[in-house]
Amino acid sequence: MINSVSLYKTCYTENQFPKKDRKEIAFAGRSNVGKSSLLNAMFNKKLAKTSSKPGKTQSVNFFLVNDSIYFVDLPGYGFAKVSKSEKEKWNRLIEDYFKNRPDLDLVVLLIDSRHPLQKNDQKMIEWINYYEIPFIIALTKTDKLSKNGINKAITYFKKTLKPVGPPAVFPVSSLKKEGLEDLTRVIF
Ligand SMILES: Nc1nc2c(ncn2[C@@H]2O[C@H](COP(=O)(O)OP(=O)(O)O)[C@@H](O)[C@H]2O)c(=O)[nH]1
Ligand SMILES: [Mg+2]
């Protein structure tokens, strides 16, 4: 379904965001959740920078998919080992992005399938709901769980997020390339 993709623009400040002249899907999540890996796996191309050291993506990256849709890689949040001012800078960039995109088409919120819902994920969901943007959950790194563990995680997130949706939940493993087709299909 993804036939072509290229890095369209890397933005460090709000005034660098392109006009919202296309359908646009944003990918958000905690630092190290596996966002860049998931994008690369879906793109079948190493376009998004990955790192074993968290806290690297500090820009908003626009990818142009099929010459018609933007996939947007947002900065990861919640990385403990950066200064408070650095954290605030990243949070501001994410908030500036949402303020600029009242007609955003979808947010794919990535959450690590191994952990319970975190405070900052909850805060992100509050923002998404405040701006009334539709969202879905991608549960990442499912290769680290058993089949039973994956099902438990799906049930847990559906139940926990019931008051805010409930959103659809998609288990994915970029490493094993599992769940990618289902996620891509639902995005389209
Ligand atoms: N086991 C496993 N590790 C993953 C997967 N996706 C990402 N990772 C690892 O998680 C770390 C962070 O990945 P990255 O994509 O850079 O996360 P980002 O900070 O959210 O963009 C890296 O060490 C990746 O190799 C996955 O599906 N399975
Ligand atoms: Mg990244």
C-alpha cells in the first residue's frame, strides 16, 4: 500500500511546518518506544533515524507517502536523561505542532506493549482529545511478549482507555515485521 516515500521536511521550529495541504497522520510516543523503527518497517526503507540511545529525535519530520499523504514523526517525550529546559523545548515543539494542525487526520500513538499506561502517555491522550483528533494505539515490541502476553496487553489497554474512546489497538513488532500490514491498512 505504501508505494513511495521520501523525507519531505525536517522542522525544528513551528514556522518551518509545511502548510497542511494534504492528509496527515502523526506518530507520537515516548522516547525509545520504537517510533522510528516502526516507520522504517512500514516504509520498508531506513528513512527515520533510529538509535539505541533514547532522546535523539528532536525535530518534527514530515515524510511524503505515495505523493499524497504526510506521515509525521514527532519528537519522543518522557526521556528522563535530558535537562528540564530540553524537555520543555521538545514538549513545546509537540504542542506547537498540534496547535498548528486542528484538522489533523489521525494520530498513531505508540505505546510499549510491555508496560502499563504511563502518565505522559495519558497526558498525550488528553491533548489529542482536547484537539478532537481521531487516534489509534500501536502496541510496540510485541516480539518481547508471548502470545498470551500480547493478548493481555491488548485487553489491558482497551479496558484502561475505555473512557477516552476506546481507541482501536494494534500490536506490532518492527523487528519481526508483525502487525505492520494491519496497521498500514487501517491508516489508509
Ligand atoms: N525487540 C524489539 N526492539 C525494537 C523494536 N522496535 C524498536 N526496537 C528497539 O528499541 C530502541 C528504540 O527504537 P527507535 O525506533 O529508535 O525508538 P524511537 O525513539 O521511538 O524512535 C532501539 O534499540 C530499537 O532497536 C521491536 O519491534 N522489537
Ligand atoms: Mg525516533
